[in-house]
Amino acid sequence: VSAREEDRVRDAIRPEPLVWMLIDLIRLPSQNPGDDERGVAAYVAEACRRLGLEVTTSDALPGRPNVVARLRASGTGATLVLNTHLDTVPASGGWTVDPFAGEVREGRVWGLGAGDAKGQLVAMLGALRALVESRTPLGGEVIFTAVVDEELGSQGARAVVRGLKADYAVVGEPTRLRVGIAHRGSLRPRIVVHGRSAHSSTPRLGINAIFKMRKILEALEQYVEGLDASRHPLIGPPSGTVTIIHGGHKESAVPDRCEIVLDRRMVPGESPEAVVAEIKGVLRRVAATDPDLRVDIEGYLPTSGPPSETPRDARLVGVAVEAVREVTGVAPEIYGAGFGCDMTHFRAIGAEAVILGPGDIDRAHRADEYIGIDELVEGAQVYTTLMRRLLRPGAEP
Ligand SMILES: [Zn+2]
């Protein structure tokens, strides 16, 4: 395959179809929580069928389907997953454009999900289309997975990897085309202090769960401050903070229950089991000082999952760096993402994985989200180039 041939395939990616598709997707709301992903999933499945891909949809949660589309290889080469998500966060306040209109202005497409992750989704579809239409021979298989629920509990990715075999996975999130090889994860225990209710005119007959929680909070504050001591080379230290507190039920009653949520951000190298043990240790130490203090963990709020990391010398990392360099002319930064994402679930099945996509995470999860049209095109070109280089016929996995 000549370099000129590669240029031809890349240059065949035009902005107009990408922009139209992104507008369509923005007009199909998929806020999580709030909506479901059915409309956007049906649209993506149909787009994949029109490309001649082998498409299946299956519910990861009731009425919330993942889309899986395969571009079969003739050979028996490696399998690459291109994954991104169908859901968005709910629209925040403060938008100055309609979040569900897909307005095009100043060379940008504006709307909820434009940069996270409907833009990446469109760039991936554009890349697949370029490959299909150019009849590019691939020495391996591409599986495009568009999953539900990334923004809350990653139930889509957890379902899609069940039984899946993949050598490589590219997770589409806004990285400004930097190559993400590590990311944080989180764990959100709901910590409950149980007291004893009594009339508030006779507080000594009760045990005040809110007063008791103060001791837990002080100990947790000390614990999270201590997390600064360890650092991941790309991501920095883990962190934690209390994000929710509830307690009391009546102004004239001693509260018998006080509950908090700790949002504990983990870095690669930390396991959820070890972090749970740390937190339980903190709670146990406080409880040991006070016979009236009863505390436990009543479950965990959903998160996208634990942190993960791909070794810097993995083949996919090198190919991703080369693909970005070829398209933009500049070698991209290799970095660690501060956010949680679905990469962890592909690492869990043994795939080399990177986070890579056009757009900027700083413009996501806020009002007036957008992605540049030039970013969309570059993103599609990078994905195309990456697939061609990684699955070049004859290249060893
Ligand atoms: Zn995202």
C-alpha cells in the first residue's frame, strides 16, 4: 500500500457528511439520566448497515441497546475495537444555544454531546466509511461498539465486553488527539452512621447520628489529605472528597441516621478491593474509640469503573502516536486522563487500549458544548490511519 494511496483514502473524508450526521445525533437526546439511548442507537445501527457492516443491537439495560458493528477481515489477523458511547450527561443550565438543535456557527457544531461523545462517534463512523468505500484491504477485524450508560455506571461497556475477544481497543473521548494510556477510576461508598432517635427535648436518651458523623468526617478528611503522598507518573495522586451528606428527619427529633457519599478517585495501581479495605480501616478505627458509634458502608453508587493503564511500549500506543503524527504533522503527547472512562473494561479483557479522540474534555459537561468541524475531520482521519496501520495485511498482531 503506497503512501499516496493512504493520502487518497484520508483526503476522501469530507466535512459535510460528518457535520450532518452530528447534527442528527444531537437532535436525538440521550441524556443519562433522563432519556434512553434508543433513538440514537437506532440511527447508528442504520448508518452501520448502510456501510454494509454486520450489525447487532442488544439491550445492556432494559430498553437501552448497545450497537455492535463488525467489519469482517478475510485473514485471521488482530481484532481492533473502536468504542465510544451513545449517552450524554444531562444538559446543565446556562446554555446560550439550544442544546438539542445542532447549530453550526463559527466553524463549529454546537450541542449537547457534540464533544462528548457524539463527535467521536461520528468521526469513527466517518473513518469506517472511508475504509469501506476505498475497499481498503485489512489484515484483521474491526468491531465498532457504541455503548450506553458511560456517563453513569458503564453498564453498556460492561455488557459489550462479555464474551468479546479483542487485541486492541480505541476508546473515543475528547483528548485533543493526545494519546491517553491511563485514566482515573472512582469508588463511591455510601457511609451511614446509625444513632438512636429520641425527643430532642431529652437528647441524652438518644444517640445523635449527625454528631457521631462528625468524627467520621474528620477521620476521612485526614485520610484523603494523606492520599497526596503517592503519585502516578502520568496522573498524579489519587484523591477523595465527601460530596453528599444527609441526616435527620424532624426538627424536634434526635437523628438516628446520617449518611454521606465519599467520591474516591483512584489512579492506576490502586484496586477497588484495597481502597475499600482502607476506608473500612478508617471507619473501624473511629468506631473503636466510641462504643455508641455504629457505622457501616451501605453499598456503592455507580461509577464508570476502576482505573486502568496500557504500557507505554504497547504496539497500539506506537501506532496511535504515528497515526496522529501523520495527520497533524506533530507527535501527540502521551498522557493520563483525569476522568474515568470505558477503557478499563477493555483492559479487563486483555486488550491493549488507548483513549483517543478529537475535541476537548474541558468543553464537555458544561453549557455551550461544541466541536470544531476541522476537529471532526482530523479525528476521522486519525481513526482511519490508525486502522490501516494497525491492521495492515501481513502485519503481526
Ligand atoms: Zn465521554
